[in-house]
Amino acid sequence: MHAPHQSVQVLVWSEHCFIISCRYGALTPLNFLEGIQRPPTWVKHMRFDTVQDYEKYLSRMRAVAVMVQQGITLMRKAIELNRTNHEVSMVKQMCKCAMVFG
């Protein structure tokens, strides 16, 4: 059984994390489920029948640079708040990023 002060510490930390999550949302845009290292699922669902289809695809590809910058901003905030994923859950993702970005 945990000592009462440990339970209070866990409760305070959980409340702190909840408040940060409400303020900032998800701060870790890179994980084993999602992130720039994973291929976008919308590509396989797109149609490429018309000029407009290709224009839509190109506009989404141009938005990738914005998405990457937003991810960098979120990760910097996560580091500042000490709210990053554990290294164990990130090792494979770092390898994937290295393969994608060189």
C-alpha cells in the first residue's frame, strides 16, 4: 500500500497533466501511431481522375511543411513542460525518421 503522501503526489501530478493537456492538447505529435514518419492514410483513399484531384493532392503535399513546423513547435513545448514520451516508445520512431529524412 502506498503512503498517503505518495497518493496525494500522484493525484497532484495527474491534475497537473490534465490541466496541461486541456491547455495544449496533444504535445507529442510523433509516436508509434502517428507522425510524419508514417505515410499519410489519405493518399491511398484519394482519386486521381481529374485535374482537381491532382491539385488537391499537391495542396496537401504543400501543407506537409506546415505540419512539420507545427510538430516541432509542439515538441519544443513538450520538452519545456517535461511532457515527452519515454525513450523506449520512441526508439523505433527515431529510426524511421532517420530513414525518411536521412
